[in-house]
Amino acid sequence: MEHIKKSKHLIIVIVLAIATLVLYFWLVHQSFFDSFVNWSQRYLWLYFIILVFFKTLAIVWPPLPGGLFTLGSVAVIGWQWAFAGQVVGGLLGGSIAYFLGRKYGFKLLNVIFDEVTIEKIKKVKIHKHREFEAIFFLRIFTTTISEAISYGSGLIGIHFRNFILATLCGFVFEIPLFYLAQSILRGQNLWLSGSLVLVAGLLFYKLKGRYFE
């Protein structure tokens, strides 16, 4: 019971992620889905603004499945626009979380994240001359504390310039993910996607000692 209590935020994220996927696959088989897609493409900028807002909010409040919403938008407005929403919302949300983390510290993080994630943040010690590289690798190769990186960067004193540049560069490596998402949502390239995730995990395991104390 204690372990479940400590990981309550992670459990919420997982449940929301599963629920979002189930909802998506249910929606695409409904008669009104095509009408929704046509509406979204007709009012593309309105949908894009909503997408950016939701992505920004999801970083500030991690239980919201912002990443799933942007990836799900690939089927609605195409991977290029969905990726653009990921970048703009990610930069806005990341910046807000950075300054909130720097101002309020662990007092705020204890409200947002579970104890397991908080402990991971406390253990991260980044070499000062490798701030950009460390944040860059964290953003690419971590999943369980990806939103916490923004809060944690402000908290542990990472320079904002290094944080924002690393965040921006990290998005470049998400382009293949959004491109593949377009195929995955159509039931294609599942083995290729799984292989890429495995390779990314192995690379992080091999290289993490170079950037973290």
C-alpha cells in the first residue's frame, strides 16, 4: 500500500494514458469522426491554438496526457502541424515549469509529482560544463520524469539558456516519432517503432555516466 501511495501520480498518468488510447481508437470508428477531422482542418488555426494550450497545460500539470493528445492529433491535422504544436506548447510549458520550479522548489514539486519522481530529481547532479548536453539527453531518453525535467532544471540551477536550447534541439529528434505515429495510427511499422524505442533506451544506458554525477 505504501508503494502505491508513493506512486499515485504515476498511476494517474498511466491510467489517463490508457484511457486516452482507448478513447482514440473508439472515436476513429465513430461516424462523426470524419466530420470532426473536416472541421479541424477547416479551422486549423483554432485547433492548433487549442493543441498548444493543452500541451502547455499538460507540462505545467503532468497528469494531463499532453503527449498523447499531440500524437493523437496526427490523425486529425497531420504530423507536421501536430509536431509544430508539440514544439510551441513544449517550449511555453517548459519555460513556465522552469521558472515555477526555480521559484517554489520542492514545495511545489511535492504537490505535482510522486515521491519516487521527487527522489530521482534530488539524485540528479549535472556537471556544470555539460548542462546543455545533459538536459538534451534527459529529454530524449527519459519518459517517466520528462515533465519533471522542466521543473527540476529551474530547481537545481540549470541556466535557462542551456535549458531552452537543449529543449528546442531535443524536439528535432521527435520528428521521426511523429512521422511514425502517422503510420502507427494506421496499424503500420509497429516493429520498427518498438526497435527505435529499444535502441534509444540502450543508448541512454551507455551514455548516462558521461553527463551525470
